[in-house]
Amino acid sequence: MTGRRIMTADEIRRAVVRISHELVEKQAGTAGLALVGIQRRGVPLARRLADAVDEHEGVRLPVGALDITFYRDDLSLVAAQPVVKGTELPFDLNGATIVLVDDVLYTGRTIRAAMDALVDFGRPQAIRLAVLVDRGHRELPIRADHVGKNVPTSREEVVRVHLTEIDGEDDVEIERRVDAAVVEPIPEGIV
Amino acid sequence: MSLDVERPGVGDAPAAGDSTPAGGRPPAVDRPPAAGAWLHRHLLDVDALSWPDIDLVLRTTDAMREVLARPIAKVPALRGTNVTILFYEASTRTRVSFEVAARNLSADVSNIAVASSSVTKGESLVDTVKTVEALGARILVIRHAVSGAPYLAASVFTGHVLNGGDGWHAHPTQALLDLYTMRSRLAGDVAVTAPGAGRFLSGRKVVIVGDVLHSRVARSNIWTLTAAGADLWLCGPATLLRGFEAWARAGAGGVADRRFTVTSDLAAALRDADAVMALRIQQERMAGGMLPSLREYAARYGLTAERLGAAKPAAFVLHPGPMNEGVEIAPDVASGPRSVITDQVTNGVAVRMALLYLLAGSAGGEALGG
């Protein structure tokens, strides 16, 4: 089933380039910046941002991967335990400015879990958030510092981000949830 | 997709990840389990585990090793879950290992030392289990000198039972940590640790030396090592291998590719071995006429550096502990470069974390028992 396309490969590329400039502008340089992608699709996005920064600044930002599975607030609600993807933070977080990177910002629960996970590794100077798509419907007081595209959605819709590294192609689609009529409303565990 | 957390059995299937009904588990019948899902309510024996199950345990253990390497080796995955450790047999390392594992996952841990409990007043196992459950236990880790005791516990416990060793029968966490330790040692080979990796011990010769007859460690290892494709050899005095020849001829569980070799010829067993596991020789075996003396056993079957010279140059040595140095294993071997015995202890915590985590998430239906 294919939904309505809301971002093309070119639009994703431009959003990544723009955010990469914003990151450097906000930090007034690249000193102390590090990117942490949230498993899974935040990880390739973080790498793309690092590539883009490298291209215009000539500086390679450190990139890490964060798995938030153990920090989810709905572990007792899901049918079976999520498969753990792995965390790798090959740099010192103490004093660094960490930019969390994820594909979609929705309820904010993933970001809450990610911040809990991050502070177990050290005390960053600041944590910022960059997302490709902000679809609204926050359940926690969390906002993104850098957004690729704001997309008004209803809770009955699903936003799907596809990235070449994982899905073989780049695009973002939106579609109605198949079982929306049956199961509703749906308090998301973590999105 | 917006909900970018893969759930086993749900995966990236369209809309599936977003469709978990509010506050409850979806009925099992609605969603046939996909590969990668953990469906065992209890872990009583390793013979119930398929190769994908074992692979999932090993991969989850990788994640737990990463947690153990953190500055704060603690994650909130099992916050609010009560893990009760009920050991009817003397044990320090296994009990502490379970305790550390549960605490690292932020579980609440209750430790019942049987010597000072109502068991000494004659309380039955069933009553103890029911009491522990009424006190809030969700996961029960049990060790008992009687084979099968965890099965009895599982029949009356509504949570999850994890066998910490029963009689001569099974010691699932030990076998899985042994397998994980071998996998780590072979991890230079990428195919070994890749997701969905094949039977990584294929073509590897693994030898278990010692008191196989009385060993739950050996019995559980037979299942996991043959599942991983090992060319498994059991070696020891004939009195301590009784019955295993027949099992070897039948193939473990009657499965044709699960073969192992039984021998009393240590030199033949060690020749070109990739991994050698020494088992503890228990003093009390002497009384039964199984062995003439510890000295004779050490002289004929003790693992020495010289004997290990027949093994492959990169061969490594395991021991489930506690060791009788100078009996089944020479002190210089136990602490030498081939020894992975301290790795086994660290991996033991990680494997137990993985199993507690997986069991805590498994559905509680009777249909999923075992």
C-alpha cells in the first residue's frame, strides 16, 4: 500500500543541507558539536548531516548511534520485547553539544527516552534536536531545534520515512492507518 | 515510518508497528509470530530453543555487553519488575550473577536463602513458589538439586520461571554464556556475529572433559553446541560417561545433524580442538567408586599446557567454575593466555540480563509454555 508522497529525494537532500548549515550557525562554528542518530533511521540521517557539514566546513563531526529500547516507557505494554539495535557513542559526551537526530518527531516519547539514555553516558553542555519531519501531536514538552518539514497530520495517519541506506530509496509518505477505524484512539508508546 | 522501533513479530510491516491496541497485548492469534520474536514464557531447558531463539539471545547479549561497558552500567528496562532468586543449592557466582544482571536492568531483586527460610520448617516447593508470587514476584530464578524442580515451579507460577540449574538435568544460562563466550572468541570472523548468522561453530571441534555424567552444564551444552554446528567431543573416564554413547549414537534429540563423539581417549579428543571445556570433579564422586582418586584423575584427564599443545594454536579453555586447580585443570592453564574463564563470568551477567529482558516481555499464555 502506497501513501501520498510528502517529500521527494531532492527535498530530503535539501532539508539535510539546510539543517547542516543551521547546526553550524547556531553553534557559531563546529567546536564541541557531535551528532547522535536514534536507531534506526536517525543514524543514517546523522551521517548525512555530518557529510554535509564536512562539505561546507571541512570539519568531520563525530557521529554516534543511540538505541533507546531499554528506556522506553511502554516495555510492559508491547507484545514482545523489541529487538535491540545497539548503541555506539565513540566520543566523550561531557561538555559536548549533542544534536539528537531522528526521522519523525511525534509524541516526543522517543526523544524523552533518548535524553534519559544520553545522560547515562555523561553530562553534555547542551542537547539539541534535529528531525526530518515534525508531524505534531506532542504528549511531552519537547520541541525540535531543526526541522526538515512541518507536516500537519491526524493521529489516524502514519508518516513513513524511507532512506536509501535502509529502504533502498529516499522519500517520505503519509497514509491513513489501515486499522484506524478499528483501533482508536491510539496512545503511542514511543514515536 | 513514524514509529521507528522495531518489534519482533511486528517488524517494519506496514502499519503494524503503529497498531498495538491501547494498553494491552494484541491477541496472539491476530499476529502470527515472525522470525526474531521471543515466545518462551519460561526458560527451563535449552532443548526448547530453536536456532533463531539462540541467535536472538546472543544478539541481545551483545547489547547487554555494551550496557556493561557504560560509565553507568544500568538501564531502566525492567524498572518495577520483581525478580526473585530462589536457590535451594549452594551457589555464590551464579546467584550473584543473576542478582547483578537483574539490578543492571533496574529490577527489584529479592533473594531467598533457603537455609534461613521456611523451607527448613518443611514448606513445600509449591507453597514457597505460591508465597513468592503473592509477594509480587514476576520472574522466578530457581536452582534446585532435584532435576525437574523448575518444571514443577512453572506449573504453579503465573509469571516467568528461569532455570538456574536443576539436578543433573539442565543449566541453560551456563550453556548460553559458554556459547556466547565462544562466539566472542571467534568474533574476528565477521560471519560469526552478523545478524542472523549461521551456525558459527560449524567445522569447529569443541571438547568437554570431565564428569559428564553428573553435569547439567554438559547436558545443556550438548544442545547448544550441536545447535551451533560444533563437532562436539565428550571425554572422561568411562564411569563418568555412562549412557552417553547411546545418546551419541542416536544423535541428540534424534536429529541427524546433532552428532557428538564420546571417548575416554583424551589425546584423541584434544587433537586439533578449537575449544576445550573442563568440568569440575566433585569430591563426593570418589565415594561412589566412580574414580579411584583425584590424583589419578588429574594424572590422566587434567588439562595441562603440554596436553593442550595437541589442540589448535588458537584453542581456548573454558571452565564453568568453581575450579579445582591441579585436578581437572592445571593452575597455569586456568590463568594462562588460552583461558577465557574470566570472560565467562562477565558474559554470564550479560547473558542473564538478556534472558531476564526477553522473558519479561514474553506473553503469559499457557500455549507459550516452555
